Amino acid sequence: MLLASGLIAGEALVGLLFAFFAVMEWRYPLIFEHPSFLVSLLVFVVVAIVLIRVPLKNAGSPDEPAPPSAMF
């Protein structure tokens, strides 16, 4: 949950950065002139894998009792 929240906040900050570039009428850095679809697809797959594997690895066994903080 924390990772997903950080990604949302990071996306908002990048949006503010692009808006700042537009207001100041600056050109975007060279990396954004010819973006590759494959790079964005690779990043999307890596983020999806992290968002799936980390919670599943830390989930624990369904046979274990709930922690005391979850009982209230």
C-alpha cells in the first residue's frame, strides 16, 4: 500500500514538473523527445511484479492466528 501511494505522489510531482516546464516555456529534457513504448512497458511490468510479489511474500500462512492488533 505504501509503495502504491508513493507512486501516486511521484506521478503528481512529475506532473507539476511538466506544468512548470510548460509555464516557463522550457523544452523538455532530451530523454522525453523520443520516448520508447518498450521502456514504459518494461517499467510497468516491473512495478506490477513488485506490487504482486512483495505482499504475497509477506502475507504469512492462512493457518496462523491474526496478530493481537488486528483483533480489536
